[in-house]
Amino acid sequence: MALYNRSSILNSMIVGRSIMRARLMIRRFWHGLTEYGSQGIVLFLIGLGFFLQGCGLVFDAVEMVHPLARDELSAICSRGQFRVGISVEPFRPFVFPAVFTDEGVRVTGLDVELIREVADALTTYCGGQKPIVPTLHLTRFRDLFIEMNEGHLDLFVSSIGGNVPGARPAGLWYSIPYFHNGGIGAMIQKPEVAESVRAPFQNQAGNSDTLAAIQAGLSGLTVAAQKGRTSHLYAEANLKNIRLLICDSLPAAVETKDPRIDVILSKHSILDYVTKHVWPDWHLLTRNDGTPLILTQEYFSIVTVEEHRRLQWFLNNLL
């Protein structure tokens, strides 16, 4: 009996020392994990879960250290702001050139007004206790898609065409139209260029084939379009017999002197504005009856990522 008690006490001492050592090792290990931040702790707890399945403790611990991801609308409500990308290149009247003021960069235009409408609707959706503030990210147009895919934006607007083939990169979603009266148009400086473009339409006796007439009328001319915009996509797909000049922006195309540009392609609504208010020496290309020549119809959409279903429904319901 005494031998049993002695053995039991000895075992208890050994077990006690083992527990103390284990506790010390765990403390040191935990201290090392905290140096890697919450991600290291989460990975440790998840790994520990394989040995503690069914106890229900790991999930609670992970939730305390690193809350589970929420949907995008809840995240916007929690932040009190949503991140909006907008092109730094001006697309008047949708985006006017940025103005630097004492209060910061000021941007105006129809797309900016749309952003305000979205912000007001988000404020209401989030309970109205505090305003949801849009934070504008001004960047080059072609970089908007990169910023969105890398998770730096919640959405972006910049007179984005949603129905032109090739305009929708994989992984992005386009809303129902917020602007319907769009389309790709053209502007010219020389009257003789306009006459040569209109000539094929006059030769079509009753059977109007707009694409064939446009292809014939623009054949041999130097035509400019902005890189990555729908006018660029249209020209590459449909206008094979032109000298296509790709520019970084619409102002860059206007300012180009060598080579001499005969026709500039862009969105009709933008060309209609700039020929009246910005570059009066350029003129809209029209048909023989004076109506604008629209190369193809186009509508404008708000863009977000494919996975943001709640935000997509919110935007479509708003529009």
C-alpha cells in the first residue's frame, strides 16, 4: 500500500512538472504567434481545431480574434464610406477636369452626381444614423479595372459602356443602364472630310447599311480613339481600312498635330458637349439630313466585382 502511494505521489509530481512545462511552452509559442499578428493566431487556432473537433471552442476563439467576413454592404455601413473609382481623364459632361482647391481635389460632372445619389441611398440603407461618405479614387481609366480586381474599390463610374463587345473584363459586373442615350460618334475639323464620309450613304439607294457606309466613308483616313475605351474596341473590330491612332485621352487626340487626325471617335454625348463648349473648331459628324452619325448604340453602367451580389442588387434596385 505504501509502495502504491509512493508511486502515485511520484506520478503526480511527474505529471505536474509536465503540465508546468507544457504551459510554459504554450505561453512561449503563443507569444511568438502574437508577433505575427492576428493572422498567425487564427492559423494556429484553425490547426488546433483538427485535434479538438466537436468541442465548439475553436470557432468562438477564431471569431473573437478575427471576425468572419461580412457582406460588402455591411462592410460599407460599418466603415461609413464606400470607395469609388473615377477616371482622372475628363469625360465632359460626365467627369469634368479635377480642380485643386484649398479643401482638396474637387471633381464635378454627371457621374459625380450619380455617386451622390448612391451615397444618399446607402445612408438610408445603413439606418441613417450617420452619412455614408464616398471616397473618390482618381486614376487613369485603364487602371480602374486593375484597382477593382485588386480590391481597392467598391465600384467605379466613368461613362463605362456596358453593351459593347469586349468592354466587360472577366470578374466584373455591370449594372443596368443609368444613361441610355449613348452611342459612339465622331467629330471632324475639315468639311471635306465630312463630305467624303457622307458620300457612301448617298450612294445607298434606299437600302441603308450603316456599317458598310461607315467603313467605306472612313477608308483611308487617320482615325483617333482613346486606348481601352469602347471607341477603340469598335474601331479595331469594324474599321479595317483606316490608319488607327490610339491616344491616352480625348484631349491628347485633339492636341496631336503629327500625324494629322481626320476623325476622332468617342462617345456621342461627350463629343456633343465638347464641340459646343470646349473645342468649337471641331464639329460633330452628321448624316446628310443633319442628324448625328452614331456608329453603334451604347449605354453606361456602374461597375463592381462579380462576387458582390448584395451590392449589385442594391445598385440595380436604385437605378
